Amino acid sequence: MSTGLGRQVELIRQQAAACEQLGSPFYAVLLERLAQEVSEGGSGTGGSAGAAVLDGHELDRGPSALALRLMAAVHRLVLTGGAPDLAAHYPSVGGTGDPDAAWPAFRQVLVEHVEQVRAGLASPPQTNEVGRSAALFGGLLQLVPDGLPIRLFEIGASAGMNLLADHFTYHAADGDAWPAEMASPAGGGESGVAGDDHGVLLDPAWDRVPEGAAPRVRIVERGGCDLSPIDATTEDGALSLLSCVWPDQSARLARLRSALVLAREEPVSLVAAGAGDYVESLELREGTRTVLWHSVMWQYLPQEEQHRVSEHVQALGQTATETMPFTHLAFEPRRLEADGPHRFVVTATSWPSGQERVLGEAPPHGVPVTWWGSGA
């Protein structure tokens, strides 16, 4: 097996392990079978549908999530009715959820729809995971004691649905909630959707309502950027987002479907732009707090783009005053110790002080968040 194919197999197996750990046994098995099939094809034991689909992507960066791009492309075919034999096993469309039974049909999709699946590899996963609002908005609630109106901006916004986070309801595991009048003694069900009266519900969003959380937040401007922004108000846009959700994770699918309804009622302004260009276009405004946030997108930026964004964030911070503050809020993986594992943490830096705080941590999909009190 070539070095490139060997690397692909390793990355697919890493993603299989991640899916198992994060509660998607269905994808874990399918990805492990895919890795085995690619490995055998690369060893000269016969044709490999997986290797054919992935041909030319041997040197893709690990953080670009090649395996998830492939799975999203296949899931899209399932959701559109283009793979009925496979749909019989996909829970997202009422299938059995049996990955072993699904594998032959999955492989056949790679054979019969190779060009469609390969086309899906061109874009990074754009899950627009609604659960990450628990980390982002929960962080914001701790940072607005001055009561100033908020101008909220997001890079890597995908369809921009996390920019609507102030419209969501957040239940804590201890029964409290934000807004406070939505508290329920039941707590902790991760149902994803509360119902018609509640819209998008994250339950449990947090271990507890963040310390010092503002009872109300007034967002007077919101916008974001993405290299390829998705219009969540269209059928095609909704399909693109749904295809990136793992099909056996019903709570995530429910949250997203509920957020799609909200997005049609509260459309968000997005621009097609890189993170560096977008951040360089931002300016602070007197009498408001400008907030720039992002979640699990930093890894997709080239290193030079990361430096460019960081430099301009610092430059914006230098212009901040007590009556024109600026906050950079992120939910991204980072090593808290030099030789430690990556942990998905909520961090915030606010100017004019420029002090960074680590507010808490959460699973990669954002819920539930464990808050660290006053921060670290």
C-alpha cells in the first residue's frame, strides 16, 4: 500500500474512533469498514470503491476532515432519495440503524455515484452545529455586565444559525435555565427541541447557568462570513446542513431542524469572504460592545490566515475603550498543557483590559458545557 493510501486509512480510522467516542456507533462501523476496504484495495487484492472515490486526496490535511466530507456526500444522496437501498438503514430517514446491514449498500453508492461523492469532497464539513451555541452564548452571558448593546459577528459562520443564539432556550442540568422563566425542574434531557412555544432548546446546555449571566442581551447588529456561506432558508441549503449531521444522532438532527425553522423567520446577513478579509473590515462603535466569535473552524484556516486574523483581533483590541469594548470569544480545541490532549474550551478575551479567560469546556458538539466558575 502506498504512503498516501496508508495515510488515508489512518485518518479514516481516527475518524471512526472519534465517531464511536462521540456517540455515533453507526458511522464508527461504516468508517472502519471503509478503512478496511481502502486498505485492501491499496494492497492489490482487487478494486476499491473507497480508494477510487478518494483518489487525489492522499495529501489532504488531517484537520480538513476528509472522511466526514465523504460521509456527508453519501448522506446527502440518502436524504434526497438517491440511494434507497442505503436509506433503508439510515436512522435520519427512518432506517434500521444497522451499520453491518448498511455496508454493502454504502459501498454500492460509492461505485454507482462516484462523481457525485467526489464532488462532495470539494467543500469542508459545514455542520453549523447548533449545540455550540451553548458554549458561545453561555460565554457571552458572562461578559456583558455593562448592559451595552451587542454587535455580534462570526467567522466561519456556515449558515449563520449560531448568530441567532439569543433566540434559543438553554436548560441547565440542575433545572435552571436561560431565560430564567423557561426553567424546568425536570432538566437534563438533551431532547434538542422544546416544542412550538420554545423553538430551539438545548437541554442540557450547561451544568449550571453561567455565574453572573446577564438576564437579557440586546443584539443590535449581527453578521458573519464564510468562504461558501449556506442559505439556510432554501431547501438546498437545509439539505447541505442536514447531510453533515451524523444520521444516528437524533438530538442533533432535531436541534438543526428546529433552527432551520427559526432561520427562515430571522434571516442573518452573511458574506462570502475569508476570515482575514472579514475581520479586517470590522470596526468598533461607540456605545456598543463588538463581539467576534467562532467555533471549531480555526483548524480549517491555513496558518498564515490564522496569523492574519490574530493580528487584526489584537489591533482591534488596541482601539477599544470602556465605552467601546471588544470581545473575542471562541470555542475551539487547544492544548491547555504543552504535552496534554486537545480539549474543546470556551475562551474569551475582552478589551480594553486584553485579559484572556478560559470559561469552561464541552464535548466537540458543544453540549453540555461545564463552566469553570471565574475562569482559569
